[in-house]
Amino acid sequence: MRRGGQQGRPVKALVIGGCVAALCFVPSAAVATPGSGVSGTVVAEGTSPGKLKVKTPKGRTDVTFRKITVEPGGSTGWHTHRGQLIAVVKKGTLTRTLDDCSVEVTPAGTSFIEPSGVKHRHIGRNLGTEPVVLWVTYLLPEGSELSDDADAVDCGGKGEGETGGKK
């Protein structure tokens, strides 16, 4: 019995030593350091109606942030983008007609993503009485235009607003 007890002591010592050593690697409570000389302003904030799926282009990406104003009765014209856009409606209500002729109405305080590619033609319109103000972040392949003009989709008058021409 004594022999088993002596063997137990080194094992017990190793376990205790291991625990003490492990405690050395546990981070101590971090002390927050306040910043200085830094200020920030939230320029726009919006909540998406569902999960946002952000995709960046392959290769180098141009990131552009832009304020867009659409006056009452105005439109963007039919167009596409070579990369994704993340938009927040800061003021007014934007009405978008998509390539499949569906219509999305996006009021102030809402965010949305415009997908990339020629299969995602769309037009944004201001059907209201006040300007629509958008804050938009573009994620485009390096050197791309912000948008490309596209032929209008024939929606048979359903939510289209404009029937012809390009942007």
C-alpha cells in the first residue's frame, strides 16, 4: 500500500504543477484604454428586412461610398452593377423595379443589397413628394464604373414607371 501511495505523490505533484503552469497562460482581466483625439459620426443606419449576403469581387476591389439624391418624380434609369452595393435609405422612400418585374418599396431606415451582374437589371424611382437620400457603399472590381446602363425591362406596365430607353 505504501508503495502505491508513493507513486501517487509524483502524479499528484505533476497534476498540481500542470494546473499552476496552465494558470500562467490564462489572460488576466484587460484594462480598457479610452481613445483620444478620435471622433465618429453615424451618417446613416438601416436595418435589412432579412439576412444580408455580401459578396466581394474576385481580385482587387474598389470600395466607394456615395450619397445619392433622387428628386421627387426622378429615377435612376435601368442599370446594372459589376459588383454588389450596400445601401441605406436615409430619407424618403425608394421604389425599385427589378429584372423579374417585382417591385420593392424601401422606406427610410431600411437597408438593402443590390446584387451584381447583367441578370440583375433594376430601376430606382422616387414616387414620393420629398427627395430620396441614399447612402451607398459600392464593392466593385477594380476600375469598374459605378453602374452600367441597361435596356428597360418590359413589365407590361406593372410597376415599371418607365418603359423605354436607357439610364
